[in-house]
Amino acid sequence: MAMGGNIMEFVQRFQTLQMHRDSYDELIKDLLVYSERIETGLRSENHSLATQLHDANLDLSDATKSRRDLQEQLHQLEAQTNSLSQENIHLKNNNPYVVVLIDGDGLLFKENFIRQGIEGGKQAAYALRTAILKECGQHASGVEVIAQVFANLEGLARAMRRDGSLDSESSLKDFSLGFTQGKATFDFVDVGHGKERADNKIKETTKWNLRNYNCKQVILGISHDAGYAPFLDELCQDESDRMRITILEGFPTVRELVATRINILNLTGTLFRSEKLVDKIVRNITPPAASVGVIGSMSASSVASTTSIASVTSGNTVTPATSTTSTPATSTAPTYARAIKNASPPPQITLPIQPRPVNVPRASQVKPAPWNPTPRGLDPPINVSQPALDSIKKRKDSNKLCNNHYLRGPCAKGDSCCFEHKYKPTKEEIAAIAFLTRLNPCANEQNCEVEDCIYGHHCPSVRDGACTHPYCKFPPELHPPGTKLRVNKAHDY
């Protein structure tokens, strides 16, 4: 290096070096400040992370403990659920039963059972239980059969006697006792007089049993009554309930019940009648007025002598037979019934001339006082036009007009009713509906206290001392005394 340089160059070079040193120091200082800041931030973040880690460890420990507790509870609940499930299955299948509910006014046991009284009732109970268990198949050994028959015993016995099925009405009472005694779970219930009493009991009992899981099947003896169709339609909305219902058939099932698609079980071969009861008794056969007058005036001896006549021997000659011994004077006055009972079979005779007509005493032609039943009395007459009556009669099945809807206001069954509600009848048709409804007897008969009752309280079809309705539903006591009733009419009690 040259020694003779200018001093100022050294000064300049020193200043340059000083500037670099200051810059270096500043750099070091900035680096230290930056490092301190970074360290402080990292320390803070590290502390925060450490705190979070501690909290997480606490949470993890707590969660682990809770999970273990929940697992333990889950195991316990699963064990309880399995136990309850097994118990539920046991309860559902413990004491399973089939209930048989019979409307005894329409589903009738065969007369050979009923004629045997108590013993026949027991046999019918055994036969019914055996037939039902046979339908249960492999489950029969564990199934109990419960049977209830609901009927109006008095009315049913009277109807069966008129049909000729019974000689004595007491046989049905004995049969019902035997049926009840035959099995502890069998009952024959007398519901008394009233059209809807048996129906209501069967409907409510059916609903109650369908809510019971132990009831495996409800068998309804209602094949004869279309009035059960709306009730069954309501039950069949639940498919599981529909599968648990069976109709027990005696009288062929009406089509309204067939339409519900419910299973039908027919036991007419062994237990039940397949035909309805028919009234076969000729009542109130009143002899002609002339005969009554003559017989009433005859003496006992003359009645006895005139009741034995020989048949014609030849030609037109009539030969009287030897008269029977005259009745002692001390005997009672003869009656028409006594004369008929003591008479010989009527002979086949031919008279040469016609007998003279007998003059009937005027006293026998006295008109009786007008009949007036009590306590309700006679229903007011209804004037109806024949065209309107024919128009209403032509309606069939679901097209029939609802009596309750048009005569007493909106029908309580609403849309579930199987009859027509939307048709607007004329006044003449309303009168025709009322007239036809009046042909159905009121359940309370003369004891009815309903002021606007639409049903009949006496037979409205009596004309000139005879009932003109071919299938009159009214019992004899709701006809005027002496009314001639139709023979072989269907009897609906």
C-alpha cells in the first residue's frame, strides 16, 4: 500500500466501515428482538397447548369412564329387554283362547240337542268345543275355548214351539242350563226381549277380546244378520283384526257379511240348523157364526147324538148310525172345542137337497167394541200413495233408503251406514218410508215411551179380522183378539 495517500481517504474508508458495523449491529439487534418475540409467542402457545392437552386428557378420562358406564348400562338394559321380551312372548302365548260369540236368536242349535234338555245342552257344549279345537290343528292342546250364546229365551222358545221344533218351551230353558253346565267357560245368556240387546253384547265383547293378545280368534255366530256388516267393516280396517275374526255359519251367510271377506266356518252338519224358524201353527180358527149359535143352543145329549153319523150305504140314502149314549144332565154345558174333541171323523155324505140356512140370532152379530191396545194405544194411520210405495220398494241392497236418516234426522252411523243417505225423497216417498218402517215392530212394543218412535206398536195390516201381511213380524198379542193369522209365515221375534 502507498504511504503517501491522503488522510481523508482513511477517514472516508473508516466511515464506510463504521456504517457497515452499525448496520451489522442493527441487524443483530433486530434479530434478537425478533427472536424474543417469537420465543414469547411460542411459549404462550405452548402453555395454551399444554393446558388444552391437560383438559383433553381429563375429558378423555371422563369420556372413557362414561363410555364404560354406558356400556355397562347398555348390557343391563339389553338383558332387561331380552327378559321383558321373553316375558311378553310368554304372556302372549300363555293361556291362549278362542272366544265363540253366538247370536242365539238366529244361529240355532239342532233340535235333537234341544229336545234332550240339560243333557242335550251338555252334548252341544262338548260338540262345539270339539269342533273349534279341531280347527286349531296342532295348537289345540294349549288353547281354551270360551263360548257365550246370547238369546231371548222366552221369544226363542215360543218361536221354536210354533215351528214344531219343540213340544215344550221348558226344553229350551233346560238346554241352556245344560250348555252352561257343560263347560266352565261356556255360558248361555238370556238377554230378554229387545231386538238390539244380543247385538250390543256381541259387538262390545268382540271389541274387548280383540284388544286382548291372548285371544287368538273371535268366532261370531251371526251369519243370518246383515245388521252386523257395518260393525265388521269397521273392524276390518285393521288387517290383523280381520284375520282374527271368523263367521260361524248356520243359516247361509247373508251377502253383506260375505262382502267383508271374513273367513266363514260352517258347522251345520253337526251342530246348527241351516233353516230359519217358520210359524206352522194355525191360530184362532173361529167357527162360522151359525155353527156357534147352533152348538151353543144344543143340549149335551143332542151334541153327542149328532156327532156320530154313518156313511152313505147306497145311492142318495143316508142311514144314521146308532146314537151314542146321552151325556148325563149333570155334565157341564158343551163347547165347540168339547164337541170337536168328542166327535167321530166327519163322514162323506151326499144330501139330496141343500140344507136350509140357519138363522143366526141377532145377538151373535153384535159388533165388538173397537180394539185399543194399552198403554201406548193405536199408531196414527199413514196415508201413502201406491206409486211412491212401489218406488221405495224397488230399491235393493245399498240403494235402500235409511229409515233413521229420513224419519229422525241425520243417521248416527254416518258414512259407515250401508244404506242410502244422499237421495232427496218427495213428501209422498217420506210417507211411504214411514209406512214401510211401521211394518217392523218396536222392540218395546206397547211399553215404548219414545214420542217420535218410527216403528210399529201393533200390526197395521189387519183387515176385516184377518192379518193380510204374508210375512207379518208382529206377535199375536199385538193383533186384535180373534185375528186370523197367516199360516206358515216367517216368525221374527
